[in-house]
Amino acid sequence: MTELPDPTAMTQRAAALAKIRELVGARGWIDSADGMAPHLREERGNYVGVAAAVVKPGSVEEMAGVLRLCHGAGLPVVPQGGNTSLVGASIPYEDFTGIVLSTGRLNRIRDLDPVNNTVTADAGCILQTIQQAASDADRLFPLSLGAEGSCQIGGNISTNAGGVGVLRYGTMRELVLGLEVALPDGRVWDGLRGLRKDNTGYDLKQWFIGAEGTLGVITGAVLKLFPKPRETVTAVAAIPGPDAALRLLGALQRETGGGVSGYEIMTRQALQMALDHIAGVRDPFGQVHPCYQLIELTGPRVDGSLRAGLEDVLAAAMADGDVRDAVISESGGQDRALWRLREAISEAQKFEGASIKHDVAVPVSRVADFMRVATAACEAALPGIRVVAFGHVGDGNIHFNMNQPAEGWSRDGFMAEQPRFNRIVHDIVTDMKGSISAEHGIGRIKKAELAHYHAPLELELMRALKAQLDPKGIMNPGKVF
């Protein structure tokens, strides 16, 4: 029997929506189908939801006021930044009755302190804007990922974003010093402290980093800055496999004193797709090799020592058989061309049919074991499947994707196999003490996997925190849990 809606609740929600519209004004209210459409569809089209309205507060005070009204009426809220989530975290469900709450108008750089090496920014600031502000002050904000021209820093924090610089600088969790958060009941916690040392009780900011908008809405952050590197050396090495990549990483770290800032592995299958489908991508070598290692070194002095060290390490690795060939960039343009090899892989996969994707992490020492075991298991489970493995080998995060066989499989038929391959890959990851979500989060797509693999006590503690901060369950309902 269908449960009838509560007339009183419906009246309260309608009244709350009217007050929200009045509070944020015309600039902060969207309820037309065309206007809402970009906020209700996931980038890849895997999720398309509905909402009563998209609300864009123009200040922290307006954000708090909107949440107070939603809390009072029990009106559900889906917080949204740049809507670049790959797990459906920022898209409402198909039967959603609440609002999408966008941080897009909260986009000011509030302060930049070059002595303290911090920048304080609104949650809606585009990542690239923060990178540029840091650069203009002769500093570096090291978070870097493919969506940096459109993703917002609040979303980066809410998903504990990783990207290509984690090996040297850490994930978003290590780059945040302080937060400002609008809580589900409309109160605002001001934790915008730019301190490296603060032992006054629980570290509350950590509750909200990686919480995917289920505990509150991040409205501002104090972020770490670093000295801008003076020298950058980029190279691609052709290697026999991931075991060689790990040995090469150790040698580079020893030679450069921890100067490796980017270390990305690509299998031939992954690189070939980029070569086949993306304009301007060129194979740097005349021969085909099993694996490729993209290397970026950065240092504080322009004295050629980084390049000399890299050449020494590559020469020794060639003598040992861990490197078969190598290309070292001679200019900024060549740097970008080498990085494009890696960046083009995700885009190229779209041209090769359906793709089952896994964003996993294992201890760095187990990366080679994981790639070998998981590839063999998937190929045995479905002959003809094309494993596309690439990613941040230096921090243990591999994007272990697989495209449908070139022949004999429809898109829908192949995607129906996703639960089976999730279990194959995630069982191997778990056996190696790894994570089923390294940097993309849980959102909608991995809820069942989280419940399957996380210890009951961990889930109990997470739910207890959710119940304490959001007792009405209005914040991003149906996500994570």
C-alpha cells in the first residue's frame, strides 16, 4: 500500500521553500527545468535526479538561514559544489523532494598570509583560482586534479580529494588547517584557525573532511601553502612492469631527498587508448613497452641538480633492466605533452565502450602485487575484457578500470557484470589491507560496498556521529549510508 504524504509536513515544507526564496532573492533561486538541469545530472550521465529548487546563498549568513528553515521543516538538502563528483554524491535521488544547496556564489578569497603560508577561501572558490592566487604570492597550493578548472574547494574538502600531488603533499585532509561549517540546524561553527599546532581537544574539522556533505555544509577553509618550486623536471620512462616502478621510486626518493612530486603509472592498454582517440597525444617512444612511468621532480633551486640526479637514476635503472627507455622534457611545452599522456586516458576510455571503474588503494609496497593479481583474476573471469590500469602508484592509488571486450558484448550487458567485478577487485584490495575508495568517496555508487567491507563498529561510530549532528537526517540523505 502506498503511504500517503503528511499534509502538515507538506504545508511546512512549502512554507519553508517560500521563505528560502525570499531570503536568497532572485539571484539565489532556480526552479526552472532548464536552470536546474546542470545541477541535477552527474557529469557522465549515470545519475539524474529531481529537486524542488536549486538554492545559491550569497553569504554565509544566508547559507545558515536556509539550513535553519530546512531543519525546521524537515526539508532535505543536497549540498553541491562544482558537481564533479564521480560517485553521485552531489546528485539528488529520483524521488527527492528537497533542495540542492549550491556554494557557487560563496567564491571569495578572504585572505592570503604569505608569512603564515595560508590562504583562507570561501567554499565555492574554484580550485584553479586558489592555485593562481597562491602562485601570484609566490606560493604553491599543491592540490591538482583533472577537474581543477571547475571543481570547488568545498567539494574538494568534502570528498578529501587526492590528485597527482599526494605523494609529496598529502590529500586534502593534510592541506586543511581550519574550517567554517554551517551545521544542519543553521548554527555556524567558526574553526577558521591557521595553526600548525593546536591541541585543544578533539580536532573537529576532521569530522567534515571526507563526509560528502552528510554532516553540514563547509562554507570556508584555511588551507596550507608551500614555497613555490624553482625547478621542475618531467620524464617518462618505459618500464617492464609495476615492480620496476616501485624500485625506481625508491631510487628517485633517495637521490632527490623526497623531491618526487608526481609519479604516475600507465599500462600499455591504458596509453594505447589515449593514442588511438585523443588528438595531439603522441607516443614518446619508437617501440611498444608493457608499462610507462610518468615522473615529476620539483626542487627549491635552479641549479640542474634535479635533472642530473634523474639522469643518474635512470642510467642505473637501465643497467639493471628496470628502465628500457626514457624521455626527459626539455621545456614547459614538453612537460605538458608528457602529462597529457596520463590525463588523456580517462577521456579516451569513453570511445572504447562501457567501462567498469575502480578507485582503489593498497599499501605502496603491494601495488605491483595488486595489479598483477587483479588483472589475472578479471581476465580469467571474462575473456576479452580489457583492463585499463593507471594512476598514482607513488601513494598506492590505482584507477583499476576495465572496458568491455571489443566484440560480443553490449554496453548494458557488460555493465550488468559490475557487481561481479566489484567483488573480485574489492576482495583482492581488502585482502591486501587496502581501501575500496581511495579519493572519489562513497556517494551513491559505493554504499553497498562500504556496508559489505567496513567493520560493524566503524559503521556504528559513523552513524552515531551522523545522528548527533543531523538528527533529522536532512543532510544529503541516502549518501554514504
